[in-house]
Amino acid sequence: MEKKFKFIDLFCGLGGFHVALSRLGGTCVFASDIDPNCRQVYKDNFGLEPHGDITKVNEKDIPAHDVLCAGFPCQAFSKAGKREGMTDPRGTLFFDIIRIVQLHKPAYLMLENVRNLVGHDEGNTWRVVKEHLHALGYVFPDEPIIFSPHLLGIPQFRERVFILCQRKDVARRNLQIKTPLTKPECHAEQILLESDSKTPDISRYTLSGKELEVLDLWNEFIQGIKAPLPTFPVWTEEFAAGKRRVSLDNLPAWKRNIILHNRALYEKNKVFIDAWLKKCAKCDVFTGSKAKLEWQSGENAKPDMWENILQFRPSGVRVKRPTYFPALVAITQTSIVGKLRRRLTPRETARLQSFPDTYKLHPNDRIAYRQLGNSVNVEVVRFFAQQLLKRVA
């Protein structure tokens, strides 16, 4: 896009919108984020210091702009949160966007949120969002766009909602956003560091001896049981409970179903599993979530933990095919590259969000992972911005 334009970056985080729109000729004239760590990283990279709490910013103090970008906080809508929506104080931050739009009336809006926004509160949240945007004179697709980076060939499955709006007087026709007709191939190796040169201390991300022990035990399990591999969660506590057979009568159907599958698996593989459990008993960390397995690579996949992408999650050790990584999240459940026996580095995680290698990450890994988990994907934003902004007269 040749025409220059100005944009503002609300709830800016690391500046994924900033990177994408700058590449299209945009100049950021205002940014805001309540997190001081994000503000510092943003300033380090763009030379622009974001304002803090947007609820305390007078909309009259915000410069005029052509595009408003906002990856507004998702906790009120996320499946990981309490999902209180518009009754949650964070959900009402949407109305701070509305008051800014009401005064400045930018030609374009680019809003991003979690997938659950669509169905939250039986569709009422989306209805409220639509009604306010329509009342301010904006047109946009009837249904929000649900999109993931893997549809652009970026190896991360991360569905997010995008609401792309045009002010009626600049919209020559109803906005039709095109998405790829075919899904390109993805592979986890695309974003891995080629050498240790950019991360001299890459050994810091290597799995601990105890973690390796747990994963080796599970590798022995999937190679030792009779095929097919279990597509249901494996709970070893149900193997040990084989003799006592607690009542299932008062359990919810989903939990009863998992327990029955586990008991059947145990009966079919009793000799092997009993011997395997004796080995597990010698591993002092093979307890809790580490004693559970979520094999999500398919029942006919190669039975080798180390050929897959792994995660230690509260629900168990999760195993996925090495095609694309699961969605980055703000809480630290950093993916493990099986064949390398280590976690993704922050730089590799940044690549999953399409940030350039020149981008300066927070020096604290824990903070960097969390910030990247909250970030918008740069290439996805650019993909949609190209379509939205090319309609500038």
C-alpha cells in the first residue's frame, strides 16, 4: 500500500499491530498498555513510549488517526477465564474503544480477540459488539473472521477472532475479506534456530533429568501397549485402581467414559502395564499431571514421543504431531521439541508470532514467554490489513 496513514495501537502489548502496519506505510501516533513490562519493550523497539491505563486517558488527548488497532483484553471472553464477558471489568474495556471511536471516527478498525468471543453468552456478547459498531457508522462482515497462523503456513494453531471495520463513507461496497482456499503445509522445524549463534546459552532450555525420565517412561508405555494408541486421556491412577473399582454412578458422563476406556486398556495390557508401573514407582516425580498422558498424534502415528511436540500441562503430558505448535498462551506451558529434547527458546517463540529476529525481547524468559503468549501474530495482521487498507481511496 503506497498511501501513508496514521494508526493507534490500543492494548498494544509487544506491538504486533505496530510491526505489521509499519510495513504497510503506517505511522503509530499513540499506543497504550497497562503492563509496564510491555511498555518498556515497546519503547525499546519502536522509540515510542505507550501510555498506561486506557481508562484514564482522555480521548481528546489522542491524536487523529486513520486506523484504530486493538487486541483488547481477552480474559473476560477466554475459555481459560471465568467468561463473565461484558460484566467483567476487563470486558468493559471494549467501551473504551467505543468512546475513542465515537470522537475520532477513524476510517478503519482492526479488532482482535479470542475465538470464544463468538459464542460467549449464547451470542449476546457478539451482538453487543455489533450493535455498537453499527451505531457508530461502521460496516464489517456479518460474522467475525476466525483465523489461525497455520492457514498462512506459520506452524502454530492459534484461532483468533478478527473484526475488520470500514467507516460507511469510505466503504465502496460491503467488506469481503478473503482467506486462503487451501491450507499450506506446516512443519515445526520452520522456526527452530539453525545454530547456537543467536542463543549461546541454548542449553538452558534442555529438559531436566527428571523430565527426561518421565517422558522416557511414557515412550516405553506407548511402544509397549497393544495398538491402536489411545486417543483418550490416559490416567495411570485408574490402572492402580483396577482392584477396587470405585463406583462410577455419580460421575459426569465424560469422566465415566474416560475411566472405562482406561480400565479396558489396562485389562488388555495387564502384564505389560503392571511391570511398567513398577518402573514408574521408582520415579519420584511420576505423579499428578505427569502420570497422565494425552496422546493427540492419532492412533496410527509412529509410537515415539521424541518424534513429536510435547507439553507438560495441568491435564497431563500432551503429545502432538510435529506439524505445527499448539497455541501460545500467557501462562507458561512452553512447547517441547521432542527430537531436540528441549523447550522452544523465546526467540523461536517470537518466530511463531512472526516477529523479526531483530525484535528485542524482554530479557526475563518468563516475562517474554507470557508477553508472546498474549501477542497478536504479525503476519496474520499484515494479511488482513493489506485487504482492509487497500480500499483507501
